[in-house]
Amino acid sequence: MDEIIDRLKKVRKGAMFIIEAPSGTGKGTVAKELLRRDKNIKFSVSVTTRPKREGEVEGVDYYFVSDEQYDEFLAQDAFYEHVDSQYGSRYGTLRSEVDSFINVGQDVLFDMDWLGARQMKAKAKDDVVTIYLLPPSIKELRRRLENRGTDSPEVIKKRMDLILDKMSHWDEFDYVIVNVDLEETILKIQKIISGERMKRVRQVGLKRFVKELVKEVTDE
Ligand code: 5GP
């Protein structure tokens, strides 16, 4: 029986976790911490046509590709989902990147917008779990963006203008957390992840396990 229980742990199907939030809500920090604390969650590296920013690493932050290479991926139907950003760059999630993880029981974390989340939900259905982080207040959001010190006042204004549009999609998500305290938010998401891992649909080894339990009874 120990052997079967061991196997049961190994044959879980991975889940896809998408966390979305308006900029400044702490999505990036939350994602980094989740990946650092739980080695069974892998980050899905997206393909993008936007230029690499300072400090970004090929294959870690993104796969940086030309427009021609991106078109090639499109022609091969290689994307689970893809979007064209308002700024002209394109982003996509490769099927190969995701499937290589979930088929061996590893969960995957995505950085994508609500449009991508919607496409993923339509395609991968029960495999996808979406979480939306709301800021505690707009005043606090502005303060966080200003304190971050990475954006110019013009960029902050642009980001603030986009917030209403982004926030209007909060009710398409499975879970919603108001991010008052970062640590508390991380703990809440870890609880969501544990619960999702226990769902029957993800425990693909259960059938065999229950069969063995039944056999034990009938053999007695
Ligand atoms: P950035 O260029 O600042 O890294 O990302 C811009 C936006 O694109 C962010 O909202 C980010 O979540 C989103 N994004 C990054 N990768 C993907 C992807 O593969 N698919 C979708 N739909 N959005 C993405």
C-alpha cells in the first residue's frame, strides 16, 4: 500500500495558476515569493516581441523573439493564448512550456493579463485557477507606484489611467484577495494552491488507489 500512496503523490496532474492585479498591487513580489517558497511551482516563461529590458534574462523572464519568429509560432498553433499589447508588442504562452510541467504533476504560475487568463480558462478549463489581487485603496496604489521609484510621473499617470479598465475584470476570476498585507496574501494563495492540489480532478492516480482499497476488502 505504501508503494501506491507514493505513486499517488507522483501522478497528480499539475494546475495552472494565473495571478492578475492592477500594477502596483504587488503581483510581482507575490509571484516571486510563491516560486521561492514552493519548488513544485514552475514559472511559465512567455514569448514576447518587446525589446529586452536591462537586467532581464533570455529564457528566465521571457523568450525574446523577432516578429517573424512570433508569426512562425502562430502559424504552428504553438500558443495556448496570445495577445497584442496596446504598446505594439506581442505576448504568448507556449503549449510546450506548460504541458511539459503539468503532465509530470508540477504546477505552473503565469504572468499574464486578464485577456490571456480568459483565453486560458476557455482552453484549459479545470486545469486553470485564476486569482485576482485588488489594492486596499486607490490612494495606496498610487503611493506604492510612486515609492517603487521605477516609473516616471507620466508612466504612473498612464498606469493609473489603465487601472479602471484592468480592475473591471476582477469578477471573471475564481478567487479574489484584497492585498492589504503582502505576507498574509502569500499565505492565502498558498492555501488556495493546497486546496486546488487536493481536487479530485487533479489526483489522477485515485482510481487505481481506490481499486486497491476495494481489493483489500474483498481479499480479506
Ligand atoms: P511587460 O512587458 O511589462 O513584461 O508585460 C506587460 C503585460 O503583458 C503584463 O500585464 C503581463 O502580465 C502581460 N504578459 C506577459 N506575458 C504574457 C503572456 O504570455 N500572455 C499574456 N496574455 N499576457 C502576458
